[in-house]
Amino acid sequence: MDRRRVLRLLGLGGLLSLTGCDRLSQSRWFPRVLGKAEQFNHRLHHALARRDSMAQEFTEADLSPVFPSNGTRQPVDADYRLLAARNFADWQLPVSGLVRNPRSYSLADLRALPSRTQITRHDCVEGWSAIAKWRGARLAALLDAVHPLPQARYVVFYCYDTMDFGGARYYESIDLEDAFHPQTILAYDWNDQPLPVPYGAPLRLRVERQLGYKMVKFLRGMELVESFDAIAGGNGGYWEDRGYEWYAGI
Amino acid sequence: MEGPATNTAMETGPQSARGIYRHRLPVRITHWLNLVILVVMLGSGLQIFNAHPALYWGERSDPSHAWLAMAARTHPETGERQGITRLFGREYDTTGILALSAGTPRGFPAWSTIPSDHWLAMGRRWHLFFAWLFVLNGIAYLTWGLATRHVSRDLWLHSTEARHLPRTFRRHLSLRAVRADVEQGYNPLQKIAYLLVIFVLAPLMVLTGLAMSPWLDAAFPVLVSLFDGRQSARSIHFIIAFGLLVFTVIHVLMVFAVGPIRELRAMFTGRLPPRQNES
């Protein structure tokens, strides 16, 4: 073996390993093996953190001068545009599923619920962070009013925005631990003004200990379920159905 | 694999006919595992970086305050597509490598990322799985290394070495001296490089990685304040990744400089073969 041969072997090995990684990524079994880390992280993170560990809160001086609008900036859906045209006066949030008192909330009803104001950092799965002030109804207060049944485990959020030509609308889900967390709110104000359309008018979710894709915009309805297996792709969210982790705390 | 009869430090000094027993089995296993892990971590890390190819200091990512940003643009006169990398306010045309490659706007080119296509979800899967392998491999190496005193005997600078550091430094600017000292175990500069990687860069890599998790930031706020914000942590994570890459490149160059066949054999079999008139 001479030096040139060693070099050539090393180069070939590198090339093979990278195309090998692509093959593995396309396979069915390998991403599933990699996904084991997500389940482990989910369990470990919940064991390490207190149930009510609070995301850091900031001051007005820390607000981002420009807050990015990611994902859908302006839903083109006809039903949404009708509501927006009347400034969401007719908008209603039905809460259904495994609850004792299913009911619908208008924006006025939500504003009458116990609220919370928080200045928090929004972390996107892409890597950027931005700070804004959010005010909204505490989800815990709403849930106490509708009274989840004992078998309810997740809250599923349905949205107005259609994401692709297949017609799939955005949706997400969180567990009850996150749903009852003090910082989990249904936000109707952003930086002291009614939530603008690019940020999810008239109502969006804030789950401050997870990544941005959990925090749905343009809310259309909520459902309490025992399992999300039968909803859309069965993975608990629009992006989860496309390979992203359901536990978005990383 | 054969091993030494006793748990002594790596053999140095006069060589037997069969050479010097240099690397014990746990070192060899964790070393080669680490190579695979680092390749995957770098490739998948660049994939994740490409989802937002810019870096900042502090908590926020204000676009006007990026210290590094990659973006494609159309040249105002020629109409050609260009990849522009802005570093500390200065713009560089990096078309073909950074910011624009194979006609597509992307931070790092396809040949450097895992997977090669733009596929953030899959990059994250690789990264977050292999991160655990990196940590477990590191813990295994350190536990073994501290328990057998490999770290204190073979890696830590002896007091004489520490005292003569400036002289050693000058001496090892010459490759001939490095070559001549191969049989003496790791040379002091080599030790410093390894210690830096093992006890400073690798732990910082893990901590800055953890600091990017919003869940862990809530549970352990000190994680993120330690680095002056989540975006700083992301920047440091990126800089250290390239620190480790530079270390690896120099490491491989040194292997080639002092004798790739003997060094590779030592890392595979444990034994540094006796010197011959090398080709």
C-alpha cells in the first residue's frame, strides 16, 4: 500500500458513506431507528424538567424590531377570507371531542377568560429566534370550563390555512401537560395590538417550551382526543406527517 | 486483539522487533467510532444550518445583525445568479460552494450535507440520534481513560514537558523533529491539541447544542445565559464544529507527514510497526 492508494481509498470511502447516508435516509427502517432518539429525548426531557418549568420571559426592550412571519402569511381559503373581511366578528372556536361541556367561543368570550401576557422568545425549527409580546386566554382556564373527560390525552388544534395542493390544512397537537402549563395561551394580541393576519389572526397558540411549528396560527377549532392516530397522517401534526418530531422541545 | 499484560501507559522508548504497543483497544474503538459520528454530525449539522444559513449573537436573529449570512442574488448588471456570503459586513462571491451551488440557493453544497438534498426533518433525525452516540462514545472513552489513568499518563503534560513548552513548541515547528519523536508517545503539542478537543471543545459542543433546546432552556435557564443567548449558542456551536474540522484535517495531515502506513496500522492493530526505510 502506498500513500496514493491510501488517499484514494479514503476518498472513495467518504463518497460511499455520503451516498450511503442518502440511501439510508430513503429507506423505511432507518429513519425509524433514528426516531428512537426522539422518544428517548421526550421522556428524558420530561423527567428532567418540572411540569411548570417556565420559559424565560423578556422585557419590552428585548422585542424584535421585525418579527418574521413564517409558514402561511395570508391564508387564501375562501372561508377564512370571508371571516377576515368582517374583521373576524363571525369567527367562532368550537371545542369538541372528549369534553363534558362542548361549546363554541367567540373572540369576546375568549377575551373574557383569565388571560396572561408574556414576552417570550419564539424559536423556529429552521434556527432563527425572535422575541414578541403575546396576550391571550389561558388554555388551562378554557379547558377547566369545558372539562376534559378522564380518557382525554391530547388537544388537537385545527387551522384555516391550506398548506399544499393536496388540500391538507395545518393542524397540531399537544399533550395535557403542555395544555395546562401556565404559559400556554390562545393569543389574540401581539405586541399590544390585535393579532395581525401574518401572525395568525384572529387566534394562535403559544406553547413556549417548544418550537414554532407547534404554535398554530389561524385557529379553526379544537378537539380533545385520546389518540391522534386517526387524524390526517396519524402523527399528530402537519409537519409531523412530513417527518418532523412530534416532541418539538429541541 | 492482543494487549499488554499489565495496565501500563503506552509503551515508549526502544522498539522491539514487533514494534511498540501504542493504542489500547478502547482507544482504537472509540477513535474510529468518533470518526463516523463526527462525519455524520458535521453533514447533518450543515443540513440544519442550511435551513437558515445565517448566524447571530445574543438571543434574537435580527436579519440586520447577522455576522454571517449566505444568500443568492441576481447580479444587477449581468443578470447572473450569484451566491453571496456576508461575513462581518463584507461580501464575498462564493458561487458554486456557499450560498449558491448547482444552480440552487443553499448555504453549504449538496456534497457536504446529510442527506444531500435539502431535507431539514431528516437532517435533524440524523443529528439528534448521533448526538447521543457522540455523548455515549465520549463518556465511554473518558470513563475508561480516567479509570486506567490513560488520561493522566499519556495525555496530561508531565511537569518537565510543561516547563519546556516554549522550547518544545519551537522544536516541533519542524516536521523532522515530530517524526523523530513518534516513538516517544504523544508530543506535548499533540497532547495540548487532544486535551483541548476532549475537555474544552467537545463539552462546549454538547452544551451549546443543549442550549438550543427551548425545553431545556426553560428547565435550566443557566444553559442559555452561559452563552449570552440562544443565537450565540448556535454561533458557538457552528464555530466549534469548524474548530473540530480544522483539528481533524491537521490530525490527518500530521499522520501523512509522519508516516501514514505505520500510523494507520497503529490505530487499527494497536502496534506501531518498527521503522523501515519508508517509501
